[in-house]
Amino acid sequence: MNEDFNPGKAPENSPRDTGNRLAGALEELIQGRLSRDGSPAPEPLEREKIGPEAAPEACPDPGELALLLGDQPLPAHSVKVNALLVHAAGCEVCADRLRALSSDLSQEENVFLAGLTLASGQGKRKLAVELARTPRLSGSRRAPKLYLWTGAGLAASLLISVGLVSWWRMANNPERMLAEAYTHRRVFDLRMPGAGFAEVTPQMHLRGGSPGNGSAGRESAKLLEARARIERHLEAAPEDAHWLQLEARSDILEEKFDAAVEILDRLVAAGPVTSSLLLDDASAYFQRGTATGSENDRATALDDLRRADELAPGDPVVLFNEAVAMEDRGQVMNAVETWNRYLRFERDPLWLAEGRRRLQALEQKLNQLKTHQSRMERHLASPQAMQAPAQDSAARQSPVRVHAIGNSTTGRGCALQAQVLPT
Amino acid sequence: MNESQTSVNDLAKACAHSADAAEWEELVRRCVPLASLMALRISRMWVRDASPATVDDIVQEVFLKLCEQERRILRDFEPRGEDSFLGLLRMVSASVANDYFRRIYSTKRGGKVVTMPLGDDDAQAPMDGAGPAMRMHQSALLAELDEKLRSAPESIAERDRALFWLYYRQGYTAEEIARLSAAGLTAKGVESALRRVTMWLRDEVGQKRPDRPPESG
């Protein structure tokens, strides 16, 4: 016992005294423990110390202490295990219970356990048979899961493969490649099916692609690739209508209009006639007519487009090309009406903007013509009125004079044309 | 499968999906002694005289617990050392035994029964033969020492503080402490930890004496 300790005297509170008292208590604790080392170990199953009456309310249930004896605690249990260990270190009852749970088998316990039903071989066998019959996740139930996952994996792989092949075929589809070639370098006003918007670039115009004009070899890579694929297919199936049409389309882009017209006329004659075929035929004729100045070709193009419009009334590409051809043929009123129809069907904002621009220009031109027409009618209404412009002109020494022309039999078949001529 | 030569871990894994009575019989043969012992010891902490029938019932419940939910415990078991299944079995047995008695008390008496000793708390007395005032004063000093240990968690971990008190206050030997898997130390490791805590505490209370490490036993 600590010599400083005096039960009859109040404990001192000075730091030095406190230190001495604590040092004394510690030494007493250590000595007390060492003195026990020689004595026999405490009996772990002293019933009074670990029995049901011993534990205060705050103590855990006896079985919970077994957590301190189990396998390495899971992280989720570590806080509880730590708390139990700390509690047992400070609670004599729980410390004894823990010692009892972790001690070696005693003779008395051995005798008790030998008397259990389950200690006999028969008891164990009976229990084993019962346990073997309990529900389980057998191999046959695990297998479907395995098959399910394998099947799902294969299906996913197949889906990805199909997707990749479809994407590759779409990306390398000659039709798409021709459309991309058109968008890459749009050399004429008419549109091509499936092509995105691009401004016309007349400076890149490649007539014929003949070696002499310096344009050879300037076709886009897409156009050349498409051409190669088309040729390969046609080598295998020279009369395939679809591939022949694509060849004609590539001819148009390469400005080989004669070849294109020849192929497309043959396909139209053989049938079946589709709006797509008529659209390409119209493009070939229109471009050839523009290049050669042939009215006849451009009139044929408009005929084709009218037929295509009948077959596919809502196709914006057909309507666009038809409006351009009508404008070219001088059919201003018809062109305005077709542009208005086109604006109802087109969804691409860029193409829509071009349509609006063209319609606006056409309407301005129409208004201008109407103004001229009304002026002409006023001037031609009487002989005095006919003389008035000349007199006015002479009087004002106007730098310009208006020359009116009636119905034109030449040019582009315009119902009414006006020219503003310099003096 | 040669059941008698298979480790208990492998046997438990095999029984997770097996309907083979021979495999199960071997597992039961190896596990019944430990499950029975835990059931007996927990029973004696709940009731004064545990009958063999009660222990038999608890052991059967332990095995049925292993087979619940299509043998979930066995299926989920991941060996973490040699015969680690026995560690799991020890915890399952204690838990089942606990539940068994909780159930009985809940049914019969309407809840957990806590019996408080009415007499003198001699069981808690640290020093035999000391009077109440002296014991109280002694407890206060020990509480101050514990406060010292708590005040420096960076030097003395909570686990080491628990080991210190298990050894010096509860009279555990280093081997007994090492049997607690929660301690996570061998007997030598326990001795080393105790030596370190003791030296630190002596320094703290200003007691400069030669180091006397705790001896094994």
C-alpha cells in the first residue's frame, strides 16, 4: 500500500502531492499485480462472479463478448469490438466472463459436454442429414446465372459488332460519300440527295476534269473513294441499276454530263422510274444545258423535276431543284410558288436560309418587273403618253432610257422582260 | 472429397452448396465441440444451471443459423487464416445462445431481466480487506491514472489502455490477453505494449524508477 495514503485524511490537491499520490497508486497497482503472479490463476468459472446476477445494467449481454474472441473483426464491427474491450478492461464481471469464454476446456465442462445428445455419433449423423437437406443455392441454380451473364455478354458484343459494322457501312456508303463530296465542294446550284449545305464555289468549277484544263486530280478524296467502290461493284454486277445511278451521280460531280445523261436515260427507259432517278437525270441535263447553253437540256431537266415532284410531292431536294430550274426557265410566278412549298418542307436551317434568300431575290425581281410593266402600260395607253417619256427625257437630258420589249421569243421564255439600258 | 483430411475452412465452403450428408457429418463432427462449449458457457452466464437439453437446443439452432437463407453464412464465408471458420463459429454460437435466452426472458417475463446486487459491492473492490472509504479513494486514484492514459491518445492507443487495465486491474496474463483476437497481438506483443504504457505512465506521474517490465504469466 502506498505510504502516502491516509484514509482518515483528506487528499491534498497541490500538483506535487497529486503526482506523489498517483505515483504511489501506480506502484501499488504494479506491485499488487506482480504479487499475484506467483498465486494460481483465478478459476474462470466461478459462477457467482460471472453468473446472471453479477452483471450491472450497463454491461453487454454475455454473448456479445464473444465478438472479442472471433476472427479478425470486420471494419464495420471494429468500433463495437473496441468498446467491448475497453468495457471489459474496466468491469470486473465482464473481464471474468471474457476470461471464462476464452479459457481452455475444463474437466467439469468436458464431462458435461460428453453427456449431450449431439456428442454421440448417431446424434451428429442425424443432424448432418437434416442439414444436408436444407435449401441451398446448388450448382444447377448457379449455372443459369452464369449462362445469363455469358449470354448477356455475347448479346452485348453482338450488338456492339452490329453497331460498328452498320456505322462503318454507313460511313463508307458510296451514296453518302458522294453527298459528302458535293458538300465538300459544291460546284453548282442544284442539290444532291442527302448532301449537307454548302455555298456554291464557282471558282472551284471543274469542267470535265480533262488533263488539259488543270483540274484533273482535284476531285475530293471522298469522290475518288466513292468512285472506286462504285467501279468495284459494277465490275461484279455491271447492270445493277442502283450502282449505275451512283456512277451517273459521280459523273455529274466530275462534270462528265454526257456520260451521266446516257446512263440515266437508259435507266429511266428501263424503269422503274423513281423520283431519285428523275432528280439525277434532271441534274445531268440541267448542268449539261448550263455548260453548253442548251435550252433544250434545261427544259428536259424541268420536265424531269416536275415528274419527280409528282412522285415525291414533299421532297425538299426535288422542290429546291425544281424552283431553281423554273427560275432559270423564266417561270417566275411558278418558281415563287415552288419556293414557298419548299420552305414548308425543308427542315435544315442552312438550306432553309438559302431558300428564303432565293425567294426574296426572286420576289424583288418580280416587283421590279411589275413596276416596269405598269409603267409601260401607262406609257402605251395613248399616243400622247407614248411621246411623253421621250419629251421628258430630252427635257431632263436623262442619262438612261427605258427600252421596253414585249413578249420575248428568245432568251428564257420570260412572259415579260425589262431591260435597263445605258444611254 | 476426403472429408477427414480437408481443412475446416474448405469443408465449410463445400457445405455451402452440398447436399452430401457425409460432408455435413464431418463438418458437424468438427464443429459440435466448440459450438457446445460456447453454448454451455453463455448459458451459465444467463442461468445458474444450464441443462444439457438447453445446450443441445442451442447447438442445433447454431447449425440451422448457418443454413438460413440458403446457407448464406457459409456462402459468404471468406477464410482469413487457418481454421478461421472456427472463429466465425464461436461468434455465431455466442450470438445464437444470447438470442436464445433473450427470447426466453422476453417471452416469460416481458423483457430483459437485470439483477442488481443489493449487498456490498465487494466484487468490484480492487483491494481485499480495505474499508469503503479507502476503496473509494483508491478508485479515484485509478480513475486519475486512467485519465492520464486517455489524455494522450497519440501516445497511448485505446487498445493499449484496455490491455493495461486488463493486465493490472483484472489480473489477466499476457497469454490470456493474446487469446483475445480483438487485441490482435501475440503474448510477446502484449508484454511489449504493457511495458511501453507503464513506462509512459511512470514518466507522466513523475516516478523515475528503473523499468520493470511485466513478466509473462
